[in-house]
Amino acid sequence: MAYQKVNADQRAPGHSQYLDNDDLQATALDLEWDMEKELEEPGFDQFQLDSAENQNLEHAETADLNLDSIQPATSPKGRFQRLQEESDYITHYARSAPKSNPCNFCRLLKIFCTAIILFIFGILIGYYAHKNCPSNATSSGTLDLQLYQEILKTIQAEDIKKSFRNLIQLYKSEDDMEISKKIKIQWTSLGLEDVQFVNYSVLLNLPGPAPSSVTLSSSGQCFHPDGQPCSEEARKHSSQDLLYSYAAYSAKGTLKAEVIDVSYGNADDLKRIKKMKNVTNRIALLKLGKLPLLYKLSLLEKAGFGGVLLYIDPCDLPKTTNLSYDTFMVSLNPGGDPSTPGYPSIDGSFRQNRSNLTSLLVQPVSASLIAKLISSPKATTTNNACTPLELPNNEERIVNMQIQTVTKFKTVTNVVGYLKGLTSPDRYILVGSRHHTAYSYNGQEWASSTAIITAFIRALMLRVKRGWRPDRTIVFCSWGGTAFGNIGSYEWGEDFKKVLQRNVVAYVSLHSPIRGNSSLYSVASPSLQQLVAEKNNFNCSRRGQCPETNVSSVQMQDDADYFINHLGIPTVRFSYEDSQLSELSGEVILQIANEPVLPFNALDIALEVQNSLKGDQPNTPQLLAPASRLRESTELFQSDEMRPANDPKERAPIRVRMLNDILQDMEKSFLVQHAPPGFYRNILNHLIGKSSQTIFYRSKWDMGKSTSSSTSMQNKVSLMSNSFNSCDVYKKSLLTEFEATLDGQN
């Protein structure tokens, strides 16, 4: 992979051999094995393991070639069996010699003895070669759960904690290069291949020299975002985190205006408020939650608001959580470097001047500050029911908000390493974590993310040193710039978009692995939900505790965004309370990397589509017919094609390759060209875990209500219908092409 940023037609000497190796992109499907020809070639008796391995790499696309049947240096029985079966073999080709000639008898005796010796010698070579060369026998797609457990049992909780503590010590580094170097050194020492830095120069919106402030006009009191007074003493005793309570890429300046409570800022809230008040250049009091932040801000900006005070209502948090005085940072960046939207930030790229991405002054504040603003003793609980924070309709509050930020170009670093696959090295499983980026506040979640991915790499490489390799290539990524809008992952994805779109089969996210409670929370693309549920049930049965499986297809606000949203790659993420996450994530990674047929369920995609159409939304009947056709064809695909391919006796490599290509690309059909701000372009994803409604459908319905127009809804119906038909047509066309290929070979 080219980690020196150059144009596509200029490759630096350090360009990676993995992401765009021409050999990997042009692998052939040569499925014939002429054993007789091989046996007759000179030197076959000296056939070594290396030649078998090289042949597997040359035929990388025959992912399911049974390596057990290709044993190195086995007995050349085919050559000598003809001597044993044809009794007249010698007389058939040798003329009778005079009995008085003893030389002919000696010659025949020498030939016979030589043949016996070669036969015995061949048997010995075959026996010891089979005994001492187990790597090929364990590298095929027959890896079972027992081997997964042998690999993963080497992950120790104490090692993860130790790595976590070491990373936290680097937390206050002035840039992220020190952390990136430590990660690279550690991954390289474990044996990971081709570990490299991938650097991008990007536009970051950073905190100003002083914290932002909010002043109440009625009393003249000034408060910092955490609710503490704006005194010099308070600033000295507060941590530097106070500076990082800001909205990156917000407009900056000052605004004095009336505060209007818009609750969660959905279309119904705004429609109600605009009937009662003039909202032009006012300050909205907005709660986080229920809808994507960027979507709600776009509605407020369109309505004419000038500023936003953003907070988390304590009633939306677990009862055991108290964040009344906690500050937080948000990014208004939808993803990637704002100065190069849609293309990578490499040398020579045109840079746009985008210091802010909205006209709104946006300031995150604590719940305690909101309580002071509305003169309320914070959220109260009565009869186990929490009373939300709310500004009384008949009271007026005027505040002066001041926001100071600076915009600079900084370097964001990704760390990327490879474990090359043996039989299908041109198919990648991406495993993504994140590391701390300087100039931002990330808490300590990034350290647990990095510690867990490092522990998994250590476990894998211990097995690799014993001769094992996965069938498909595993790419480990530690992303930088996550807090500013997943910048590192977006830029890397844009940089290698063509290769990734063609070769990546799945993305496994380790973004926020520790949630601090005992419940397992899983997010997965529809095609991976069955695999996730099976893994969860299997692991909980071993522990004796089997809570209800919680798997959803909600939007993931992490570095998986680009791969779901722009490439349509199936994605999964686990969050758990402890190192159990490592086992679950590890088993999923290993199964995707080694199963001959990808463990994706095509039928679940069709079922997800039908479930998303349940409800009383308008225009739904227009979508039911194409959704029904998609389900019917997918059921046939599952029964007629998937089941035979899962039977080793009927598992033709070309069939498996074709099926995997279909499974890998099915979700790409559900990408729409444009989506409302904050919503996924992948219409399979849901807005909230308990709703089966797709986020794309929900956003269009809300926008239709806010604009009193049916145009957006009709457009949505058309786009969704086209997605259903596109997936169906794509699947059928590949099946037709596959059948034609088989007919041509026969």
C-alpha cells in the first residue's frame, strides 16, 4: 500500500505489495490438476512444501481448493502401478533374448531392484513429508471452533490491562506520532507484516486560547460549559479538558439572543415552535438523542436559528450514571478532511477553505448549566420517573454565548499492518481500532480499543509462528483523527477506494469495546446478524448465562462509517464489559477469514427489507412488491446455491468464489447517492435499535412533514424500490454468468 502520498500513476518505492498487487488482482481460476503430468515431470520425487504453497498463492482465487489432497512428495504410485497391473509389461516391450546370454538377465534384475528401491524410497518420503509439514493441512477452510479457541485462549486480561496502562501514559503527548510509533513498534515485534504509517495533512478545528462561555443577561453571571463560574480560580482548578468542551467546525464569534427550548429538535418540535415564536437568529436549547445531530442542526439552520446550546438530559442516561457537570466534545464534520470532501488529502489535492461547516454557533454544555439557565434544581425523580429538563414556555431567557476556536492544518496518522492470507490473499477482512489524536478529548476508550486489537494480534501471530495462516488476508488498522469526524479512516478509504471496494469482504470494529456493564451489545449488518447471534449463544452457553441476544443494524458512529456508508461493506461491532469481547470478536474474525463460503446470510437482508416496511407510513404498498420479489429470489439462492456450496463433496472452487462475490457485494445495492445530513447512505441501517424502520425512510418521512411536500417521499420510494431491484438483478446476473461458465467447461 502506498503510504507515501503520490498520484495514482506514480508509485513510490515503498508502495505496499498487498492492497494493489497486480498479481492479486489478476489471479486466475485454473481448476485442473493433471496428476499424471505432474508425476511424469522430472524431479517430482523432490516435490517440496514450498512448491505447494506457491501454487496455492498463484491460484489465490480458488479459495476452497482442498489442500489435504495435495500432499507433497507422496509415493509416485501412478508410475509403478502400471508395472504391477500389466503382467506382460516387460515381455510386451522387450524382445526375447537367447537363454545363453546372461547379460540380459542381469540387466532385468538391476531394473527390477531399482524399481523396488525407488518405490520404498517414495513411500518413506511421502510419510515423513506428510508428518512434518502440517501447515498446509491446517491452512484450508476446515478450521473449527476448537482451533479458534486454541488461538484465542492465549489472550489474557492482564496483558490487556498492562497494555492499557502503558498507552494511557502517552495520553498527554503533544501530537499523536508518539502513540503511533509505539503501536507500530509493538505490532512489528509481534510479527505482523508490512506495518506502516499512513499520514494525511488535514484541516482541524481546535479549541481557542480560552474556554467558551455563556452569560445570563438577567444576572450578568458568566459560566463555563461545565456550569462553573467564569472566575480565574475556577479556570486554575479545572482541567485542560474544559478547553475541549466545544463543537469542532462550528461557526465562531458571539451571539446575544433569546433561548428557545426545541427539545430534541425533530420536525414536529420545530413545526410547533415556529407557530408560536419568531425563531430567526435565536438560540436553540437542544437535547442530544433520537435523531442524528447533523440532521437536527440542518433543520435548525434552515429554520433560521443563529446558535445552539447542546446538552444531554440526565433522564436519557442510566440511573447509575451522573454526568451533570461533565463536558463533552462533538464534531460537526460528516467525515474526512473538510478541505478535501470526497477525495483523499494527498500531495497535489485541491484544498477548499472550510473553517466552519455550519452558520450556527454551537456549544456543548453540561446539564448543570442548563439547570441554572432555566432556574431548575436539575432533573428530578418522582415515583421512579425522571422529570426532564425543560424551559417554561411563558418565561424568557436571554444569554450571550461566546465561542473561540482556531483552524489549522495538522498531520493525522494511521497505523496499518497485514497478516497475509494463504489461499485468498486478495480478499481482506479489516479490523479497526483507534488511537488518541492530539488536540482532542477522547477520554480513555481509545486505549482499550488499541489494547484489545494488540492482544488479538499477539494471539494470532503465536499461531502463525507454528505454521498456520488464515485463508484470507486480515488487515489491522489503528485510526487517527476519529474525534474530528473519523478523518483517518475516511482519508485511507478514499485513498484506496477502488481496491477496497473490490476486495474487502467485512469490517470488524473495535471502536468502543468496553461499555462498563455486563450486557453484550452487538451491531451488525443484516448479512452478519445470524453469525453474531450464533457466536453470542455459543459463548454464553459455555458460561452458563444466556441473556437475550441484542443485535441490531443501527448507525455506528465510529470509523466503520466510511466502509458502510460509501463502500457497502458488511460490518460488525461488539461491546462488552471485559475481555469476553476479545473472544467474540476474535471468533467472528477467524470464521470470516477461514470459512470456504463466507458466513453471511443473504436471506436476512431480504427479511430486513421487509421488516423495515412494517408500519403505517405512506407509500409503503409501492415497496412491498419489489421487496417480496427480492425475498423469493433470495430464498431460492439460499437453497439452490448456498447449501450445495456448504457441502464439501459438492464444493467446486469456482462455485465458491462466485458465491462469495455475491455475498460480499449484496449490500452495495442498498447505497443511495444522497442522504440527509447525519444519515447513512446505506438504507439497510436503522435509526434506533428497537425500530425496524430504515433510517433513510424515517428521515424522508420527517423531512416530508417539515416541508409539507410529498416530493421527497416519492423520491425516497423510487430510490428504495430501485435498491431492491438492483440487488435482485445483480444476484441473478452473477448466477446466470456462473451457469454459463460451467456449461462452457463441460
